[in-house]
Amino acid sequence: MAPIRTVIVDDHRVVREGLRAMLDGIEEVAIVGEAEGLADALAAVEEVAPDVVLLDLRLQGASGLDVCRKLVDEYPDVCVVFLTVYEDEQYVFEALRAGARGYLLKKASPEDIVRILQSVMAGEVVVDPSLGGQIALRAASTRTGDFWPGAHLGLTKREGEVLTQLVKGLANKDIGRALFISEDTVKTHVRGVLRKLGVKDRAQAVSFALRNGLVG
């Protein structure tokens, strides 16, 4: 079989060079381009028409998730596979919702990378094996009925309830009254919601919840 034509998108040059060196000489993969942000990622894909884009989650001046959505929208035949250090299952779900076909950790061996790229090219959606247990446990809890807003992203039931109140536009004091908890407890749960959703403030949390259908 022809080698899997791959473009690396990472804002750290040393990482790109390291991946090239690691995969150099492996006949199943051919690195045909590099990019460090959204604009040059799109340009590289347009120029070399790769089979796969290996993409980091965090890029300078851009989110890897946004880059993924753009690539999937404009180049649907190109498979996007995240290669990142982030092990939180929240990011896995977000990546798959954005259209990624795979999610790999940077500690993966060259053999793991090749195997997963081959699986993706065969039409599979693949998550790094080391994350499989976490994903399975989360999915199992959802299937048994333990579901609330953001459960699949790691939010506790109470944090999901607080998120629902945030979307309603309630202040901390009013959320406390609605849920029969103290205002200080509300503040603690709000911090947990922001951290687990990966957002900076309440407005971003509300936007995230509405955009991803976490609340009605």
C-alpha cells in the first residue's frame, strides 16, 4: 500500500521536527507538509492534498478544535487525528464532535501512531488505547441513566445543575436559592464548571453550553 500522506500541524517547531525524525524511515507514513496555525494548515492541505492531518489541540492564536472544524468542512476527504498531551476525556469528546477521526497522545510510540493512522484510513474512529478505560466508564454511567448537562464532559450532577442556571442568566445568589445551596458553594461549582469546560468566564460557559446542546 502507498504510504499515508500526512501533514503535521503544531505550533512548536521542535515538536514537528521530532515527529518527522520519529517517523522518518517508516514506509507506511510519509510526512508531506507542516503548519503551525489555521491559515498555513489550510494552505498546506490545499497544496499537498494529504490523507491525514496530525493536529495539536492548542495552537498559538487558534484552537485546534476550530482548525479541525474548518478542515472537516472544507476538506471532508482528509482525516483529522489529534496528537496532544491532553488526557482529559472532555477533550476527546470535543475532538470527536469537531469531526476528528482519531485522538492520540504524544507519548504514543511510532508503531502506535502508524497503527492508528492505518485504522483511521480504513474508516475507523480511534482513541488512544490508554484513554479507553476512562471513556468506557463515562459512557457506561451515561447508559445507566446517570445523565445530566455536561456529564460526558466530567461535570458532576450539581455542576450540571449550576450550568443550567447559568444559562438562565441567574446570579450566584439566585442560583443558590434555586438549588438550596449557599452562595459560596455556588461559586465553588461555577469554578468547577469553568475548569472542566475549558472556558474563562460565565459568558463563555453559557456560550459553550448552548453551542454544544448541553442544556435546552
